[in-house]
Amino acid sequence: MRRLSILLVTPAPRGSHKGNRVTALRWAGQLRALGHHVRLEEAWAGQRCDLLVALHATKSHPSVVRYREARPDAPLVVGLAGTDLYQDLPASPLARRSLELATRLTVLQPLGIEALPPEVRLKARTIFQSAHPARPEPPPPGVFRVCLLAHIRAVKDAFLAADAVRRLPARSRVELVHLGAALDPGAEARARRETAENGRYRWLGERRRSEALATLAGSALLVVTSRLEGGSNAVSEALASRVPVLSTRIAGSMGVLGPDYPGFFPVGDAGALAETLLRAEEDAALLTALRAGVERARPLVEPARERAAWRELLAELW
């Protein structure tokens, strides 16, 4: 295949650590590794390119429309975020129109295709998010460290984990370390108050990516409390570093870990999360089963697999 000029647009600006920006940067790296010239922008405004890849059907909708009006026959890939699939599509004509205008659609796990309107599903391709193993930063002796990698905004339901660890019995060794920026109004004050009052919870705020991944890699568990995900970067990062995951029972996690993975709990249920945390800490059989599930899913997040998926998608367009 010839060297392509690819423009990748994402609503998350330069310097952002939001999932969309992390995904866009990784995609750019994979496409460059395939030999293509890639630029990242927040919007398409007439830039010359062979292919536009627009991340987020709703937020990148203006770019999708402008590009398609200017270049009606050019290849256009729309990457679908969790809010596209599980929040916007049922009610947003903009998101649905982006799907109609796209040549191809990408989802981050196969259950995402089921959330699409039937008439566009044949356009969709699954590209799992890849990750590299990190060098672990171990916890203090005697601590069963649980990691939460989540910016504080409503869709992540981050304080559910703080509520859950408050419910643990005195004998538990669980300490919850939360890394992520406070994005919602009042979130920082609440996180600081929770850290001061809850002996099992520690909010470290937004940290360098390398530090966050080292903390995750050295943890006994990753907790995902999200109400929805298209496909969590944090889950891929946990799999790469062989860290077991406890997650809300949402399609974004089930599509990666498998529906029979033993680490799911109901959305919004702090009591169920507390019970599962304690079992994972004290029941060796459960922890072994979680680790086995992670090993089964781990090949899905190999960087070579993600690169091959992009190579196959591009081959369909040229």
C-alpha cells in the first residue's frame, strides 16, 4: 500500500489526558508504524489528506459533515466512543448522521457493534485498544492496593469505589488509590474531603501517565466503576500488566473481558463492589479465577494486533 496522508481529528485538545486523546495518540502511533503520514487536529477545516479519521461521532460531527460535503467520495472513518454508542445514538440525529456519512466505523470491542443501528453494522470493524506492560511501583508492605484510574465526572461514578471501601470490615487490608483529574464542579473538594475522612481512600489527582501506569501495574486489582464505556483504556492497561479487574457489568468491559469473567458487579452498587473486593482479597480461588480471565483476554491488547486491525481496515479502503 502506498504511503497515505491521514488526518486524525479528536475533540480532546493537545495536552489532554482524557480517553479520547489517549486513543487518538495511540492510533496515530500505530498508523505511523504502518508507514503513513499522520497529523492530529481538533477539527477538519479543509486540510489536505487522503483519509480523515474522526474520533467521536457526536463531537466530531461538524468535521464529518464538512469533509463529506467537500469530498463526497473520499474515505472517511468514524471512531465511536462510549458516549456515542451508549448515550447519544438513541436520541442524537447528529451521531446517527455521522454513521451514515462514514465509509467505515470502528468500535473498541465487539459488543459495540450491537449498539449500532442495523443498517450501518456492516461498516463497523472492531479494533481493540492495545497497551504495553508497565514497570510496577509496589505498594507498602501489608497493603492490598486497589487502583482506580478515572477522571472525576459523572459517567465514571468514581466515588462509588470510595463508598465501597468504607464498607469493608476492619480486618481488610484494602487501600484504594485514585488517580485522575477532578473535572466536575465540586469534585476536587469532595475528593479531598473523602481522602481526609476515609482511611482507605487516597486521591492523588492527575499524574504523569508513566506514574499512573506504574501504580496500576503494582496494584492487586483495577476497579472500573463507570456507568458506560466504549472500551476502557484502563482495562487494556491492566490486561497488559496482568492486573485483575473488577468492573461494572457494562458492554465496554464485557466485550473485552468476556461475559463470563468473574469480576463484574452491578452499575452503581457500592455494596456489591465492597463484597467483591473483600472476596478478591480473602478468597484465593476468586483471585486465581480473575487472573486466569486476564490471561485469556490479554492477547486482545497486544499492540501488534491493533496495528494489524488498522492495516486490514486500510486495505479495505484502497
